[in-house]
Amino acid sequence: ASYLRLWALSLAHSQLSELFWEKVMVGFALAPVPGQSTLVGSIKMVVFSFVWLQLSLAVLMCMENLSAFLHALRLQWVEFQNKFYAGTGHAFVPFSYATIDTLPDMDEPQ
């Protein structure tokens, strides 16, 4: 299952990169503009390349951080917690105004 998650994340990365390339670079930077000089086209290409790079890195880094966080959280709960957690303690009693006088006082020894 871990390799399947990695494959799905890799697929999402490639699809997002392709989407950003199509929308930013092909849609704006490489789009032909009638009467545009070579200098303006070169400057536009550099600016939109920077925008594409920053946008791609920002989204992909957020995805990687989320992936690492979720993987660590899964390891904590699945692998680590069940080995040492005993579950002993006080039973949960939900708050109720009707039973407020019947609950034992925790400060008094029993």
C-alpha cells in the first residue's frame, strides 16, 4: 500500500506539472502575439518561466509536506501506538447536568 501511495503522489505531481506548463507557459509565455518584438518575447519568456517555476515548486512542496506529515501520523498510530498503548485509565463519562450530583468526587480518597 505504501508503494501505491507513492505512485499516486508521483502521478499527481506529473499531472500538476503538466497543467501548470500548459496554462502558464503555453498559454502565456509561448503564445504568439502579432507585432511583438523579440526582446519583449524574451523578457516575457523569462518572467513566465519564473512564475511557472515558483508556482510548481510551491504546490509540489505543499503536497510533499502533507504527504510526509500523513505518513508520520500513520506510522505513529498504526506502528508505534499499538505496541505500547495499554488503554488503562478512567472510563469516559460525558458531562450531564442530571448526573452532576451522583459522580464521585475525585479529590476524596475512596
